Amino acid sequence: MFERTVLDNGLRIVTSPMPHTKSVSVMLLVGTGSRYETVEEMGVSHFLEHMLFKGTSRRPLPQQISEAIEGVGGVLNASTDRELTVYWCKVPEQHFTVALDLLVDMLRESLLKPDDLEKERDVVVEELAMTNDFPTDRVAVILDELIWPNQPIGRDVGGTKESVQGITKEMMVNYLSRQYVPSNVVVSVAGAVTHDEVTRLVEGHLGSWEGARPSPWFPSENGQTEPRVGLEHRQLEQAHLSLGLEAYSAFHPDRYVLDLLSIILGEGMSSRLFVALREEQGLSYDIGSGVQHLLDTGAFIVSAGVDPSKLAQAVTSIMEQLSKVKEGVSAEELAKAKEVAKGRMLLGLEDSRRVASFNGAQELLMDRVLTVDEVLEQVDAITADDIQRVARDVLVEKALNLAVVGPVEDEGALKELLRLP
């Protein structure tokens, strides 16, 4: 499934040869994100990601960076989250060396020109404004603030307009030198390429990169003792809600049990929440659940959009389904959830980019890579008793958090609906 090499400076290389494909996906994953930032640095991880596309010593113009990949039919992009910043491209197999060279160039030789920084600052502010205009995005930010209040993990990954305006080039350079170090980087490659070839090229590019120790992330804190509600009044056609509870980290032994619980409750048109709220009651066009697994915490989340006049009914119905699942699940439900989880994983890993991400993220965040077979084995071992036990552990009243964006103002009335046995 994969091969792994660690260079002398601590940089890790993980590859998955896929000789049947005609593509190669290359990822440079950096162990940094918004939960590594101080208050003054809010948004610097995301801002820096933008800046690495603005020009390097060998490719001083942004279009020279994009053309290097787009010009051969490839795709180039990046993303920043709480714990990971990822730069990636997918190209036809014969252009693998170009892709690797470009990503290394961006990572190590970006110019960070003052003029570009000021122009891109405006772009980032516009991106934040765009996100704020989408109620589904905004309600997710509010929910994070409820689950993890007054700490980096609960803040918007992009920061705020004010914090972005305060980021200087010196702050960015210091953050780059502090977090972008070999031991905090994984090069993950999947596709029509061999491990020996990747290792040889990566060592040639990055073997002399001087090692250092990155700053640690800020741990999560949550002393929640009662349900929390956060409202943002907007004149919209719908009330957008997200209900969340703190849950399991990526290292928790029951993380896959929680994944199956989410599938049973709200993933797909045959899930309990979809059948109850859409098919039986007609309360919502779109409703679903999901799980987040982070380094030391996680979350279980239910999201929906409903008519504002039916918000209370929708919340009550969600509470009913969360209560019922604590009573147990049938053998048929469990068997179906297992097949859903396994099928999604197997189908997703037909794509070289998904394989590179699957391997690289595990290596960087967990310092080891579970093979697909190892994950499937854990999923198959889950019992109905496990599902019930985890439901009773996670779905507890005091941990409930409800975020709503829409024409709603009565926080107290909504809080009264947050009741679980």
C-alpha cells in the first residue's frame, strides 16, 4: 500500500505506487494551521498559503507558477485548516518532476514581496467576506466558537478582517521559519511512480534543508457544563442550524465507532435524520451529520436548513433521533453502515490524490499510516453494543451546542429544546 523513508533532517516521504494510473499526485503537507497561531497571528497560516503562490526566485510571477502545472493539463491548489496546510498538484505521469520541482520551489524560495503581500491581503479579506456571506459557512464558524470558546481551535481558520490587516511581512517570515521545517513536513506521492525515484528526487531537492523543531499547537479546552446557543440574526428565507457536541480525537479507540454512528444517524437518504425530518415530516430539504477528528478532540455535528417557523420543530425532532439512537441500533443498520464506510473508502482511494492525502495526513498528524485493510478490519469488528455505548458517551445534554443563522432571535426558547435523556 505504501512505502516510507525519513531523511536525516527529519523530513518524511510516503509513496503509494499505482502503476495502473496515468497520473501522479504530489502533496507537501505542513503540520501547521490556525491552532498554532497566537491571537496576534490569527489568519497567518492561511495568508501565508496564499503568498506562496505569488512568486519565487525562479518563477517571480504568479502566472508562471500556475502555468507550470496548468500548461501540462494538471491541477494545482492548496488548503489550510486547523492542523494542516497542504500544497498539492496532480499531473500526467511524465510531468511528475515538474510538479515536485514547483512545489519545492514554492515552499523554499517564495519571495513574499511587500507589494504582493498588500495586494493579497485585500484578496484574503474578500475571501473572508465571501465566506461570511454564505450562511452555511457562517453557522459552522459560530458552532466552532461554541464548542471551543476563546481558543485557537474555535476560531475561523482565516482569522478576521482586523487580524489579517495586522499581519506584517516580519510576522509571516517568522511564522514560516518557525513552522515550515523538515521534521514538520511530509512529502506524499501516489500514482505512476516508484518510491526509489521519489526518494531520490526529494532528497536532491530537500536533503540539505536544515532541521529545526516547530512550535507546538495549542491544546483544546472545554469545561462545558450545560447546553450553549449562538444566534446570528439575518433576514434569510431559511434558518441554518448546526448542532454539535465535542467528541473523539483521531487517536481515540472508538473513532471508527463514532463514524458509523454518524452514518446511521445522518449520512445519506436512508439515514435516520433524513427519513424523519425530510421524508416523514417535510421539515428540511437537506439535513445530515458528520464527524471531525482532530489531534486531541473532535466533534459530532448535525446540520440543516429549515423554514424559520419550523425551527423549533426541527430541533425537537433532531433531539428525538439522538435520544432514540442511544437505545440501540439494529443488526441491519449496523451492517449497512459498515458497507457504506468501507465502500466510500475503497472508491475514494481509486484516485491518486485521495491516496496521497490518506497517507500523508496520517503520517504527519499521527506519525504512522494505517493501511486500508487495517482500517477495514477495525470497522468490521464494531458491534451494535459499541454503537450504543458511544452514543451514550457522546450524545449527552450538557455537551449540546446549537448555532443558528437566520431570522431568529429567541435564544432562551431554543436552549429549552436542547434536552437529552
